[in-house]
Amino acid sequence: MKDGIFYTKNTLNLGGHLLDLARPAVMGILNVTPDSFHDGGRHKTLDKALAQAEVMLAQGAAMIDVGGYSTRPGAPDVPLDEELARVVPIVKTLGKKFPKAFISVDTFRAEVARQAVAEGAVLVNDVSGGQLDPAMWPTVAELKVGYVLMHSRGTPQTMTQLTQYEDILNELLDYFQSAIAQLQALGCRDVVVDPGLGFAKTAEQSHFLLHHLHYLKLLHQPILVGLSRKSMVYKKLGGTPETALNGTTALHAVAVQQGAALLRAHDVREAVEVIKLLT
């Protein structure tokens, strides 16, 4: 901290190219699943996934995040082979069609990360923070790719029962400080932190973390916020994921003002507009 301002890393080396985060950027969500809470089934074919990626990139997404395992609360487990079959061909084709785009893979499995990186992914977005696959951190270090370290507890099947905290903000800071030190000791140099809004957290806890997000700048790493159309938005408004765009946009403004460097969003144009208006 200098002159009352927290200084954080504002670039990521992704596949040998720098992503500048001095101004926040948008990570477009591309779920290739049949059961994700908002867009399940919409982009699970190759043609539909490519078309959606093209739209998001045209709207200003800096990155496309491909996920083949729904992590909504209570989602069923997906076998490894099925996740690989969903994700890897799309990552491969995206890399060929959009060679200048940054591609992220949304997975907690080291083998999915390894195969996706082999086909062009440059960032691993791990909702478990390495807790569900002990091979993940060594794999990411070996592959020398960027890594999103998210805070969560349990699995998608159990996380709603794991929301008890004595001091949630300090517990997250302690968790991230320890995990970042371990990742750096392994050789990971490009780490992004994600508070995991909605993951083993109530709506009230998620709103509290969002409004205190700037404390995570103490970690000196870029901060990713993923709140797009989540229950912390639509339940408070008495709506559904489909009616939650306006609420999502409002909370994206809070995230940017609190220091988020990456917004993970279903609706790229609106998220980009928030950034343009506020920075």
C-alpha cells in the first residue's frame, strides 16, 4: 500500500501474451453443459458454441471460459470422460477459429486442464481452488498457465450445507494467502483470486463479500468476480436467472468500484458497458 492505495498485479502472462488488466476485462461464459442454471443446453453443440463465442468476442470479451461441468448447487456429478468429451473438442476448435482469443477452461480436474491446455487453453478456472483434485496445482505449475484460485467448500452436491463462518472476510484472506504461497512455491506466477460468490456462501454472505471486495487487494493479485445471473441477484429481486440481467449489471458496477479486474459474465456487452462507464 502506498499513499492509501492498494497496488495489485495488473497483467497476466497467458500463453506468452500479456492480458492487460489495468482496466477491468470481461470473461465470457461458455457453458457446454445440458444443465447449467442459466444457459444449460444452449451451447452444447460445436456450431452453437462457436457462434456464441464469436458474439461474445465481438462484444468485447477478453477471454472465453469453457465449462463442461455444471457447478450450480446440487448439480449431479459428471464423469471425467464426459467432461472431456464436452470441453476438449470445443477448446480445440475455438483455438483454431479465434487464434488471438484467450481461452480459459472451467474445471476442477487436472486431466481436463491438461488436455484443454494441450489444445490451446491458457488459463485454468478452478472452482475448487485445488481442493477436489490434489493433482491440479502441480499440473498447473507444470503447464505454466494462468490459474484462477476460487474459494469454496465441499462439492456442488454439498456446498450449501457448508456456509458457517466466524469471520468470513478474514477466513478468505487467510485461505488465499496460504494457497497463493503454495502455488508460488510450485512455480505458478499468474494467479487470479475469486471469492466464490454463491459457493458455500449464503446470499447475504455473498453480498457482504462483494461490498468488501477491496480488502482482497491486500493479496496483490487480480480479482475475478463471478455473480452473473446468480441467486444472490435474482432471489433478492424475486425473479429468475432469466430476469436477472439488470440486477447483474448493477452488481457488476459495485464489483468494478470495489476493484474487480475480471468480470465473468453471460452477457458480455452489458458488462463491457459497465467498465467503459466506470473506468
